[in-house]
Amino acid sequence: MSGEQAIRDSGTSVAVAKTSSTRKAREDSVSSLETTDYVCVEPSTPLSQAIEIMKQDEGGCAIVCGKDRSVVGIITERDLLTKIVGNNVDGNTPVSDWMSPVVATLSPEATIGEAVAVMNEKGYRNIPLVTDGKLMGSVSVFDIIRYLAESYPQATMNLPPNPHQVMESEE
């Protein structure tokens, strides 16, 4: 099936075209996403203050940066759940004691496909965007989902959960 992918469910086959918009989504630059909606804190920021600042970020993280905007780490909701919640933690300790070191960054020129591959491979939901060692933005899984929802053809977005269920009208 050239240019199509068959989905099998209960013996029924439904052809879903691999459209130009799906190829476009993989090849578009992450710069086409909203990449300026991130929060940044210094390593010395008290944990309690970093948590309050994180509430402003839809991706649920704070990127930890030096005074020169170099990325030194990240603290995420996952860090809060696995390292802090349920433990007797002093909220005045520096966020650097709790952050995860950044092990993967991308450049603003990276493609959305590359961002998805890193997120999938590493289990990340947020990736800082760096140029010449300096923070330039951030891409979150929510940014990618929003972009894909806006890019996919209307027919794809309206497919019913059960492929052989036929919808009378759009809901």
C-alpha cells in the first residue's frame, strides 16, 4: 500500500494515508512551535521558589541556568514526585540539589521529528533549545501535540476510536 498504512482491528482493515502534513510535521523546525514559553531559574534558587515558578510553565518544569544562560539542569514534575514528595525536604535548599542534569538538548533548527525521537527514546517531556551553549527556548510534548492537532487533516482528527464505527456527523 504505497503511501498508506493499514490499521487492523478485529479483522477489519482501514487505510490511513500518510499525508504531506504528517511528513511536514516531521520535517518542520521546532522553531515553528511556541518555544518561548519556558521558565528559567538559577541553581541557587530555593526549591520552594522554583516550585512556585514551575507552576507558570505548562510543561511542568523549570530549566536551571547559570547567570550566562548556560543550561546546567532541569527540574521537572517527575523530579518532584520521585525525589521530594513524601520526604522531609527543606524548601530553602538550592534547586541544584534536586535538579536533573540536562543530558539532551536540541538546537532551534532541529526538526519536530528529531524532538519526538529524543522524547520517545529518553522519556523526556521537555527539551531545552540551545545555541552556542545558551538557552534559546524550550519544546514540550504539549507544544508538539498542539502543533500536530493543528496540522493534521480534519478527516484524521475526526476518525472514530473504533475504525469500523461510522459517524453520521462530526461531533
